[in-house]
Amino acid sequence: MKMRNKVIIVGGGISGLATAHRFCELQRGGSRPLEITILEAKPRLGGVIETWNKDGFLMEGGPDSFISEKPAAQELSARLGIASEILDTNDKLRRSFIYKKGKLIAVPEGFYLIAPSQIRAFLMTPLLGLMTKLRMGCELFIPRRKTLGDESVAGFVRRRFGETLLKQVAQPMIGGIYTADPEHLSLGATMPQFQELERRYGSVIRGLLSRRKQRSKHAAQTASGPRYSLFLSFRGGMETLTRAVRDHLPGVRVKISSEVTGIHRGSEGWNVTTRSGEFFEADALCLALTAHHAVPLLSGVAPELSRELQGIPYESVATVNLAYHRADIPHPLNGFGFVVPAFAQRRIVACSFSSVKFHGRAPEGKVLLRAFVGGALHREVYALDDQAMEQAVREELRHYLGVEKAPFFSFVRRYPHTMPQYQVGHTELVNKIRGKLAAFPGLYLAGNAFRGIGVPDCVKWAETTAESMHQFFEKGDSPFKDVRETVPLKG
Ligand SMILES: Cc1cc2nc3c(=O)[nH]c(=O)nc-3n(C[C@H](O)[C@H](O)[C@H](O)COP(=O)(O)OP(=O)(O)OC[C@H]3O[C@@H](n4cnc5c(N)ncnc54)[C@H](O)[C@@H]3O)c2cc1C
């Protein structure tokens, strides 16, 4: 048998890059001479992670931050030597707003996506009416769900906290993260921590209060070392991460503008062809792509696997960065931004006050705002052309923030079919995909379609994939290692 030594990774977003990086780390010092190639369709690496600098502004097209609760991105940064570049949010204004009846109202302190963990702040907030607060209080007495199995986020919130909380708070807060319709969004795949709280404490609120107590006790005992805020970025923007990974891939061949158009099984591995007619052989092949990009590549060689991947739908989103003089915005901008409930029938999903959230995003006296547009509940806004989309966003900002003046520049960036929708039953579907994949030794799947869409989720999954690939080369082990579900509890 010939010696296995060729790896191809298709896709140069954070998933493909982190897979390559972890694989290189694991191979370091090994005696086997490996050939690792990344093939990326676009003329740049990074995928949806894109940062631009213009006239002293620092703008993000895709993700503008990552959460500190899931440590994979921070741990990777530390190994890359860029931990000192990590940027905390502005600690004086750590709060955000929800749109309600023409006003932006602060999310009460300690409110965790669907439930409060600080009773006083919850009771005092004008965000929720008395009846909604009373209904939410009943959550403490609502019995656990008897049946096991997945349910929709909307079903869960409605059952435990009532319709109004779902419409006014849970939908916009969750919608801002997943750009999904909560009626279809899988609770088990996106927020298993709430399922767990219900199961363990019989009530989400009771569980959050109890965990908060435990955490403050623990914090008091271990009050040392740096404490990060929930959201983090890098001084130089999110591209700092993908650039640093790229700079730490010794010996890896990176081919940009190389769209993979065909995958075939060779006599001893995988054959890969690109649109420009290049041909590559691989012992291990990792597709670090959105599921819908992997579907046509696998349809000939693994039709059943390809069909299962088709079951993961995607939504399109856009961001609009707008640069203003501070004096042109009447609103105090005393927070990180706001989200808008879909039932209000407005045209943006959310808006970040980017230069308030993170230092260094705008020059002195200027402000950078970033609107989030599209997703499952606002497809009609994504369908507008760039000019109409910018106009729609400006009209929205006039409504929320009183901005009459035009921005001195704006920047529309589109991400078609990039947001996977983890629908009810997603975890089962991923297990099915894993089962089908097991029939193809040397074939791997990374990317945001499976175990989480955030940057830390993608890094973690990519690193797990690299570890499986490493085992494949070392021992010829099964290519799709069973991975523990690790979505830590927040709040
Ligand atoms: C607008 C937006 C905002 C977001 N905000 C946040 C946030 O604030 N925090 C957070 O944690 N996450 C956020 N996310 C989610 C997160 O950024 C993504 O899930 C993650 O970056 C996806 O990385 P990836 O490498 O899996 O996929 P991608 O970045 O999509 O990379 C896949 C790559 O594969 C390439 N490719 C496709 N087909 C082929 C082919 N046939 N041959 C070769 N190459 C191919 C593509 O060109 C692309 O470069 C956001 C996403 C978007 C779009």
C-alpha cells in the first residue's frame, strides 16, 4: 500500500484555515512528509470574515465579534500569539436595546435571551408590561416537558414564558444571532442550555438564578486573571484571526481563485478537479464549505450524503456600514446597539453602534453604525438592490435614532446563503450525516452547517475534524469521530 501523505482542504474560511492549522500542529515533529493544500474559490482567504479600513474607520463585513463563553477562538488566538490583540467591548456601556412602539428600550441587566437572572432589574424594566411579567413569573410553576426530543425555540418560549415575550424579546434577540424564524429553529441544536435548565431545575428562571449564585461564589473564590466581556474582537478587526492563521501554516500550499468543481474516488484516495482544470490527489479530503456548496460536489460520489446535506437550508444576510459625524446623530448611543422584533414589520434585523461597542472603529468625533439586514424573516429587504437597501436602512435609522443627515459614506456587503438554519431535528440530521460519512474513509466535513454557526463553534469543529484526520493518518481510524456536544451554559 502506498504511503498516505496528501491532504486537501476545500474552502479557505475560518473553518478550512483552522482545520489546516490544527492539523499542522498535530503533525509537528512527525516523520511523515505531508503535502497539505487549501483550495479556495475566491481570490482571498477568510470567507465571510472581512475587515476594511477607510479614512480612519474600521469596518466589518461579516462577524464583528465572537463570544468569550466558547473558548476555542481565544485558545487559537493564544496559540497564534495574537491574544494581546484581543479587544474587549467598551465596559462603560455594556448594554443593548430592543425596539418597542417607536422607542429603543434597554434590555434589563441579567436578562439572558429569553429569561431574567436578576429579578429586580426584570421587575423594573419598561420593556415588558405587567401581564407579561406575571405570565413570565408563572414559569417557576410550569411543569417540565414530559416528552423528550427536539422542539422549536418558539414552542419552548411560548410554552414556558408566553407569546408576548416570544414576539417582543426572544424572537428579536435570537433572530439577531441566527437570522432564523424561531418557529423552525431547533432548541436542541442552538440553545440546549435552556432545555438542560428545564430538565435539571424544573424552571429556566430558577436554573438561571441558581447558576448565577454559584458563579458569583466561584468568582469570589477565584477573582484573579483577566476577565473578558461576553463579546470580543481584535484591535485590527476580525480579519486579524484569519490572517494570523494563514501566517502559521508552515509548508501548506494555499491556492486562491481555485474553485473545486469535481470530486471523484480514485483507486487509493480522492481526486479533485478545479474550474481552471487543475487536478489534485488526496488521501484525506476535507470540505470546509457551506452545506449547499458541498452538495453538488458530493452528488456523484456520495449521493445519499449529498441528499442529507441538502436538508440544511441557508438564509442570506447583508450588512450596511454607515459613517457619520457624531453631531449628526441625536440619539445618545449609550449602548452597543439594538434589535428589532419582526412583528413590528420594519426593515432591519438589528443595528450595532460599532464605534461604541469597540474602541478604534471610528476617528474622534465620528461614529460607525452597522445595520444587519435579511435572514428568514426579512428576505424582501435582502432582495433590494444595494442603493435601495442603503436607502431603506437610512430611513430606518431616521426612525430609531433621529438621523436626518446622510452618512458621509456607506458600505453594503452581501452574504448570500451563508447562514445555516438549524431546524427542529437538526442534531438528528447531523448524526445521520455522520453515519453516511463513515462509509467514506478519508472524507471530512467542517464548516458552520453542523455544530454551531459562531466563529468559536467553527474553530472548535474544525479542530475536531483535524484531530480525526490526524488519527486517520496515524492509525487509519474512523474519519468522523464522535464529538461531545459542548455548548456551555450562558448567563
Ligand atoms: C454577516 C455575518 C455576520 C456574522 N456575525 C457573526 C458574529 O458576530 N459572531 C460570530 O461568532 N459569528 C458570526 N457570523 C457567523 C460566522 O462568521 C460564520 O459562521 C463563519 O465565519 C463561517 O466560516 P466557514 O469557514 O465555515 O464558512 P465561510 O466563511 O463561508 O467559508 C467557506 C469558504 O469556502 C469557499 N468555497 C465555497 N465553495 C467552494 C468551492 N467549490 N471550492 C473552493 N472553495 C469554495 C468560499 O469561497 C468561502 O471562502 C456571521 C456571519 C455573517 C455572514
